[in-house]
Amino acid sequence: MGEQADTAFKTTGSKWLLPVSEYLGFPLDQVNFLACQLFALAAAFWFRLYLSPSHANPLVRHAVATLLGIAFLIFCFGWYSVHLLTVVVAGYLIIVKADINNVHSYSMVTAMGYLTVCQVSRVFIFNYGILSTDFSGPLMIVTQKITTLAFQLHDVCCFVFNDFFFCSVGSVRPSLIEYLSYNLNFLSVLVGPCTNYKDYVDFIEGRHISQRLRHRSGTCTGQNGYDKTPDLSPLPAVCQKLLVCCGCMLFFLIVTRSLPIKYNVDPDFVNHAAFLTRLTYAFFSIQAARPKFYFAWTLADAVNNAAGFGFKGIDENGKPSWDLICNLNILGIETATSFKTFIDNWNIRTGIWLKTVCYDRAPKHRLALTFILSALWHGVYPGYYFTFITAIPITMAARAIRKSIRHYFLGSKGLKMGYDILTWAATQLAICYTVMPFLLLAVEPTLVYYRYVLSYFKHVELLREAHKGGTNTRTHTHTLTQISCRTRYLDTNMHILSLRQTRTWSHSDCIQRMPLCGHNKRPCHGEREPMYPLHPRCPLDVYECVSV
């Protein structure tokens, strides 16, 4: 316990806030992260009001944004921030020196390769006892930005030569200060999101709002009814997002910390609790794990908005929208009625990046390649690969089911509501099954979780087959070729408590060793599902016959 407590207050960065960390009982790396984000929020207001394009030239704004971002990295991660500086400099050299036909390939291999090497070293350094805000998070965001810019430059110069792409991406390679500012600016260096390079440069140079008010056709002329750029304050949007952050933080302190994910694979809980109890806990613990992501991404969005970045345009109600770089839709996540809807509303900017660099370019197997790239981008922990590989057939199955049956439920509001409720429940259960390994990380706890989930559904299938066989005993033929007899300890005051050992016997061995089925008092010939026949030599053991 003492070692775990000491580890919780370690960090690779500054230890100035260690007394605050000890007083609040939060890990030091989280305290450093939150302090930097709150400082970034205050600096963002100052950046918009006192370092606006009308008060400072773009070079000064680029330089200030970059220096603040580097200071945050050093404060949070210490010398590990060198990794981010290294990959950014390497990315810039590729942008400048590489042939435009191959710049995207070189950038992708370099950025993803360096990220993977760092992720592997991270596993060995921390040995699964990872800090929740270690250097790999910003490195993942930088990887997205480097590759996004490289792919956009390649596409503009090699394939598309129309006004829309030149207006939205740009046709010249960035300068060093622009490149450093785009990748390391204090607004998004810690938690993102990944933004469009041209949007960021427009924000620095004071054209962001006017560009977003252009004609819907996407051309670079027109002002959409405005003779000059209006002064649209982001303050209402920032206040709204900060309220969401406060609610998420309150939820985290009250609920999330009382529903730890690892309790799902606690041996006592797994062996003692009923399946429905375990399933209910898995559902609520997964739900409770989301607010920390809601908090981080919403706060990052508020920081960008406070600086005047993130204006999307005027919505259908005539109000300004500041959701251009929003990374999630909480309502869409919690009410998702399909696996795809959930994914589309979760980590939105990463989804756009995956679509840009992989899904839209893969000649075949686009879905599988995109999920594999996502797993590789997240890291090398086995749980990530369990999650994203499992998500491939689930997504394909959800698409097929939706396409084949959804139209039958659109005839009336009642049917549509019933369909939405059922698909919402199915989606949440699929998320519980799929996302759990992502949070457990390691192989062993993941297999424990899979074992008790899959064993339940196998048992249900066996009961169905047994019932089917029992209703037609004359024509029922013996199809059980092997029986797995699971030994469980029988307590006098409780039911089965824990799994002691597993033995696999042939059917004839099972008949010889366990001649009677518990519920029908006759030899077990596979005609019915036996109810824990007693082994004559081990009166304290209970054997359950299950076909395999």
C-alpha cells in the first residue's frame, strides 16, 4: 500500500505542486495537467484580448503560442518533452526536404514509428503502472497533426487543383515558426484536439471568423451578408463548456472513484456475484469511466474558444456556433442506438484523422485497417488490440442488422421508439463488452472478463438445446461428444462459491463416474442438461456437466 501511495504522487515533470497533490489526494501528474489547463484558459483570454491580430503581428502570436506550449510540456513531463520536440523537428525536415509525392508516406512512417517506439518503451518503463497523463498523450496529438498536414499538402499538390482545396488547406509549405506553432501551441499541446492547419493559421492571422462566414459553396469569395467581420464573443460558449466540466468533475469525484474498472475482474467478485450483478456493475463502471474524458476534451475545447479559435459559423437559429473543433457530443454518445453512432460522437477529431489518412485511402478492407491503425496509434497494450479487433465484426454486424430490419420499424412512432430502446440497450451492452479490455489494458484481466461473459452465453445456449431435446425425447439423438465437468466448491450455507479445477472427461467416463443427473434421477445420456450430479467419491464437490 505504501508503494502504491508513493507511486501515485510521482511524475516525470515538475514537483512544485506536490503539497497540493498530497492535500487533495490526487496524483501529481493529474494536478500538473489540471494546473496547466487552467493556466492555459486564463492565458487564452489574454491571448484573444491583448494579443489579438489588431494588437500583434502573426509572428509574435506564433512565437508566444509556441513558447507557452513548450513550457507546459516541460512542466508536465520534464525531459520526456524532448520526444515531442524531436518528432516535430523531424516532421518539419520531411515537409521541407521530401518530394511532395512521398511527403505523406515519409511523415506517416516517421511519426507513427517514433510514436510506437515510445509506446513500447512506455510499457517497459511503467510496466502497466502508467501515469494517467504521461508524455504519450501529447505525442499522439502531435502525430495526428504531422500526418494531417503532410497528407493535405500531398493531396493539394498532386491530385486536386480547385479553389476549395487551396482555400481550405493552402498551397505553400509552412515556415518553421508556423509549423512549430501549429504542433506545439499551448491551446492544444496537452490534450488536443487535432485541428486543420489552414484553420489554425487563419486564427493566428485574424481571418478565422471571416473565413467561416463565407458562402456555403466553399469558394473563397463572399461574406454571407456581412460587410465586415463581426465581433462574435466566445464567452457564452466558454461558460457553457466550463459548466459541463464542473459537472463531469463532480461526477468523477462522487461516482467514478467508487466504481473502479478493475473490480470487474476481482476474483471474489467474479466468483461470488451472480452474472446479472456482474453485468450491471460492468455497465455502470463503463458509464462512470467516461466523464474523465468528457472533462479533458471539453476543457480543451473551452481553452481554444477562449482564445477565439473554434468558430464554426451561424447555426440554423441564427446563433454563433463554437463547435468547429469539438471533440465529442455527450448527448449523442449517451443516446447512441448503434455502434457507429457511438464512434462518430466519441473523439470526433481522431475519427476525422483516421478517415483522412486511412479509411478514405485504403483500396480494400478499409474498416479493418482503420481499426488496426487506431489500435496502433493508441499504444501497444494488448487491451487496445482486443478492443479494436473486436470492434470490427461488431460494427459489420450492426450495419447488416440495421440495414435489414430497421425499415420495418419506421411505420409508426411506437415501433420506432421500441426499436430505438432495444438498439440503445444492445449498443450499450456491446460497448461494455468491447471497451472493457481498453480500460483493463493487460491480457490476464481481459481473459478473465471474457471468460465469465462468454461462459454465461454458452450456458444459455446449452439450456436452449437441452430444452429443445427434452421436448422431443423419441427423436432426440446424442450429439454431446465430450463433456467438461467443472469442479466447484459447495458451501453449506451458500451456493457455488469459486472455481476450483476443470477436468475434461469423455461422455462414457462421465456416465461411469456420475451415474445420476441431479434433476431427473436417471443416467446422463445427453438428453437433458444435468443439474450438478454429485460425484460419489467427493461429497463436498459439485460437478456441472456442460457440452463443449
